[in-house]
Amino acid sequence: MRNKTISRNTSETQITLAIDLDRASRGKISTGSGFLDHMLDLFQVHGGLTLDVECKGDNHVDMHHSTEDIAIVLGQAIADCLGDKQGIERYGFYYVPMDEALARIVVDFSGRIGFVWNVKLENERIGNMETELFRHFFKSLAENARMNLHVELLYGEDHHHSLEAIFKAFARSMAMAIGPSRRVSGIPSSKGTL
């Protein structure tokens, strides 16, 4: 049963997040940003999983705290669901086009943290989200899921399309990495542990 519910309450945010890696359905997502809700919905649909997120944050300041804390809780939940990672593929990669944009994501659930963000977004905002927050989101997610995550936007003009391609590619690469291993039984490491 690879599912987890986590709550995180601080003076800046109150979050409850539930994830089920093995059940594909549409969970309820409410982050305080319609655009972030849309991106997380794409993640659950294209990842073949169920995600419920309820975040009440200090959005009168901006979306920084909510975005970071959602990523922290999501990363922790994924790590908890995967446990010792026995039987998973471990690595995943995907290219996703969205009209004129093309994104490439590569992941490794190695237990080590590595993060590369090779994305240029020139608009400062989409909805109530500063575009720089998406780098912060994926970095916090990688740190808390204890994974290597390489995010590249190869090209794209429309920032909505570009971020949509990134979230879809992340969902698909994660689905590949957490799926059952085709070749390695047990823990997918020569060390015997991850």
C-alpha cells in the first residue's frame, strides 16, 4: 500500500496532503493558486496517482510559503510511500511537448539529493504565482523526496505551455521510476541499500 497522509502546520501555512501512488483518480486540490492547482492536477493525472491537497497559507503576502511547504510535504509523502525502494525501477525520464514547448525530466530515487533547473521563464508571474517559485517548488520536492531531479525546458515561448510540459514530464518520469523493476529484483542498487 503506497499511500500516505501528512499534515504540516506552521505560522505561515496549514497543509494536509494525501497521496496514493497506485490508484489513479482525481483528488481534490486547493492550494490558494488556481495555476498551481492546475499544475498539481496535471501531475496526478499524468502520474497515474491520486493527490489530495488542502493548503491555507499567508497568500496575502505571496505564494512563496504555500508553494514551498506543499513541495516539502509532497516530497516527504513520496519518500515515505517508497520506503526502502525495493522492487522499483528507480530511474525515470520523459520528454513532453506542449504545443511549441518541449520539456525533459530525468529522475533517480537514489536517496541522494541532486537538483538541476535548466529553465528560463521570462514572465515574472502567471496568475498569482511568481514564476521563480516553480524552481523553488521542484528543489524543495527533490530535497524532501531524497531524489536526483533534472528539469530542462528545451524550448518554449508560452510560459503556461512550458510549465505544463514540465509538470507532465515530471509526472511521467516519476511514474516510470516508481513502477515495478523490469530487470532488478530487490533494492535497485549494487550497494544493497538506497
